Amino acid sequence: MKRKKRSIETDMIHNEYQTGENKGSLSFPIFQTSTFSFGSAAEGARRFAGEEEGYIYTRLGNPTVRALEERIAVLEGADKGLAFASGMAAVSAVLIALTKSGDHVLCSNGLYGCTYGLLQMLEEKYRVTHDFSYMQTEQEIHEKITPETSCIFVETPINPTMKVIDLTMVAKVAEGYGIPVVVDNTFCTPYLQKPLDLGCDIVIHSATKYIGGHGDVIAGLVAGSDEFISALALSQQKDIGGVLSPFDAWLLLRGMKTLHVRMDRHSSNAQEIAERLNNHPRIRQVFYPGLPQHEHCSIVQRQMKDSGGVIAFELDGDQKDAQKFMDQLKLIKIAVSLGDAETLIQHPATMTHAVVPEDKRREMGISNRLVRLSAGLEAVEDLWEDLNQALEK
């Protein structure tokens, strides 16, 4: 009997685990083991042959990790989920699975620096080429697709410029070519945006960020169709081996229970800070999806539940001014991650996107005066006091 559809807030806390391994424990147990014993040699043979369900070796599956994979599948509305040791392990597994030598990847014009670095490596070593598109119109996307295009890879909002891409439009174009659309949904989480509901095919998360939420775990998650995820598990995950540990999976299961509450607070803090920065004389420009002057405001309202916790802004100055401003902060920490309880700030041009050549950074909209702020869970007045005093200095 099909389960009655519940709200995503409830599904973040409650889930009928298919593993049947929780044995009544309210907190899912940590199966901290590298391998599993068999009742007989014949049982082991059947499991390796795929004739019998059951665990073999934690690189191939683990009850705690499986519970996490079930949870992200439910939240994203996917058939299956798969967990990896980092967000980049998830990104690389998906891109390797979808490409072969001579293929082409079409990307949003703006990507996390390490995703850009991975694409460069794939081109240099394996002749998998890539192009960038602003993806503002269907025609733009049509013009960039080639007979060799094997997938479309999208970040939205884009890191760190906070540009937003219409996922329904991209999915519609891609469907005409039979090309899968991969969405890095890290900035939004399934609470704020559900790409599969908008017609996309595969969702990736750096679960290190909002899904973990406490700055104490590195992890990646992928969600998609049964066919794709099963093939990904049997090839890229099993043979390359970027698997998540049971303890880290447990930390993410714990973090997910408060994801919706945290995302509401991250978003409200970011909205307030963005509005105040937007009116500050020392700020040149603010990039935040929740501002009415955001260039993609109508798309934001259509495909996102809220505007998220990340803000980018340019100071009225140069790189030295941006770095001096950051050095004056007392409460806000200089760090390159995001989605933690603490508010974090970083300088993309010299940190997360330093690997991207300067001309390409500028084309993406990443200037040397741009800084990125991840609004945490602190009292917003304390955050503003810190930002304001640093701007004054």
C-alpha cells in the first residue's frame, strides 16, 4: 500500500526505513563495521551473485549509510539515493558515469572551483570537453548543445554570484535531445528547491553544508532514478571507492532532523543582512535572490520556497579593501564552507575559485572585490553589528 504523502518537514524527522535494521531505536544505530559475516559459504556466494539481499562489505553497502540514502531519496522525490565521502566525490562519480572520451558537457556559466577543476582534468586527460552557458533562454541552450553533449550540469543559485537558472526551461530543452540534467542543489537543499519535480534527472548535494549543518562532517549525496543510481553504485562508487563512513552517515541523519528549522533561520538572517547591505554606502552591489531587484526574481519565486542563506556582495573598492574588511570582522569567521551554525565569509577570487583563470572568473561575474557570506544561526543584530563596524573601518 502506497504511503500517504506527507510534508517535507515531517519526512526530515520520520522515515520508515526499508533496511529494517533500527530495531526500535529512535536514533538510527551506527553499524560501525567494515565487513559482514555470512551464515554459510553458500549464503556468501548468493549475495555476491546478487541472488540474495544482504550486506557484504561496507564499501558495497551499510545499514546506517543505506538509511541516509533512503532519506535523501524521500526528500528529493527520487527513486534512490547514494552517499559519497565528499561533495566532489559525488560530482566526479556522476560526471564520470555520464561521459566517455569524446563527449561534451554543457555547464551553467558559474561553477564551484573544484567542479571547474574536475572538468579541466577530464578535458586534458580524457578528451571530455565542456562549454558554459548563461542559460537565460531556450535558444542559448540549443546553440551550445552538440551531437556529443552527454549531459547538462547546472548550479542554481550559482556559487558565488547567486544567479538563478530556470530549471523547468533547461529540462524542457534537454528532454528534446534525450540529455540528462544534473543539478547541484547544495545551496538550496530539498527543503527550498526540488529539481526532480521541475523535470531534472539527477540531484547532487555537498552534504557537508546545510544537510550536515554543524561543520563536523564531509559528505556528498546523489539522488535520481533507480536505473541510474543502481548503475552508479555498481561502477563509480564500488570501483572508485569514495564511500561514506557509517559514523558520518549517522551525523547527517541527525542533521537532517533540523534542516527545515535551520534553513528558515539561515534564510531570514540572510534576507535581513542583504537588505541592510544593499542600503550601505560602502557596498557597491549585493547579489541575493531575495532582493526585489535580483535579475531572476520571478524564477526565484516560482522554483524556490525561500532565498537561502548565502549572500555575495561587492565592496566599493578593490581586492585589498575586500580583504581588509574581512580582517576587521570579530564574530564572523573567515572560512570557505557554508551552511554551518556559524556565519562564515570568504573571498572567492583567492579562495574557492582561485583555480579558475582570472578572465574566466570575470566572465562568471567573480570580481576581486566580491565576497561571499554564509549567514549562520546567530542573532541577526549581532551579525549586523559586526559587519557594520568592519565596513566603517
